[in-house]
Amino acid sequence: MEDDDIESILFICREVMVFKVPARQSNAGYRAAEWGDLGSPLWKGRMRIIERSSGCSIRLEDSQTGEVFAQAPYDVTGLSVEAVLDSSRYFVLRAEDQGRKAYIGLGFAERAESFDFNTSQYLHHRIHYSDRYTDDSYEYRHVILPKPLLKLIPKSYFEPDDSGVLRILSETEWRGIGITQSLGWEHYEVHAPEPHVLLFRRAKAPAAQPAKAASAAASKPAAKARK
């Protein structure tokens, strides 16, 4: 994880409900009706889905203090969140803490909130960030967008200039379509055959002067002036 990664909030729900989930008896799936009284949840609080270029996490937090009740790194395989079979408002979340895992029930008061929750996961799951690679001056990575997200890119992006080159996106534009990058990255080139592949670069920090050399230079006595 990069130290200067910028967090992007994909989703906030002011109140979600948590329930104890009985052990699943078969591979048939979970049912909210088996969780007991849905009007008496184990916990209530805020949910946030937080994305960084290095990953995405689902956090359940106290609405007043922000203290984390549970969190789950979002797994692109879909194993961290599972919809129940009998309702569109309830899910099972695989919470993780220092390597330990627990399955908890998650509920939304409104169907619109659960729909937005699903959409937020889908957008993150479909944006791919490559590993970084470098040369003497820059570090690079490419970002692959799902083709449905192309409709969020300004139309002028697809209008090449006189030389046939597609336009470069500004930082405001690429952040606006959901790309999360840390400080200093810039969109610098389009993969022409595939406009959903965006190429980014960031200037490498100058190499620091070796500490021993700097110390020796500072301690060297000044030459005496000739008489």
C-alpha cells in the first residue's frame, strides 16, 4: 500500500444493521428469515466502502465516534459479500480481523440503499490497476476500465486531434469516473486500439545525497587564506 494513497469513498450508508448468522447447513445459500427477529439487530451503525489504488474495504463504524465495529477487505472473487436468497436488502459479510474471519448478517432499511451498495462493489470490481513498472525518470501503471464506464468519459475524449491522437484526461476527469490514484500521477497516453486502457505515469523522486558524503563535505575545514 502506498503511503500517499488517496482514499475515495464509493458508498456511505448512515445506518445499517448487523445480525448474528447461524452456520450454513448446506451450499444452498443464506436466508435472512433464519436470522431471528430482524427488528432487533445485534448492532446498528454507519457503513462506508473505501477505495484506494491498492484495494477496497467495507467498514462498519460507530455513527458518532467513527470507531470500527467490523471491516472486510473487498475480495474481487465475490467471496467477501454474499446476497441472501430471500431478500434484496440483506447480505452476509465476511469480516476479517488480524487473520480471523467471521460471517455476519448485514441489512439495509431501504432497497435503494442495498442497490447502491451493489453498484459500488461492481464499479470497484471492474476497474483494474496494473502493477507499477519504472524507467530512469518515471514509474508507470495502466488502468483498464470496464467498457460500460466509458459512457462516463467526456465525449471529446473520443475525438482525436489533427494528428489522430486521442485527448488526455485531466485529473478532475479521471477521478470523476472512479479512478483512484495517489498524488502525482498523470494520464499521459491512450492505448489507441483500446480506449478503455489508460496509461499513467508519475515522476520519480530525485535520489537523496548519500549521508556520509554530505557529512564529510560539511566537516571539511576551510582552506586558510594566503598571506
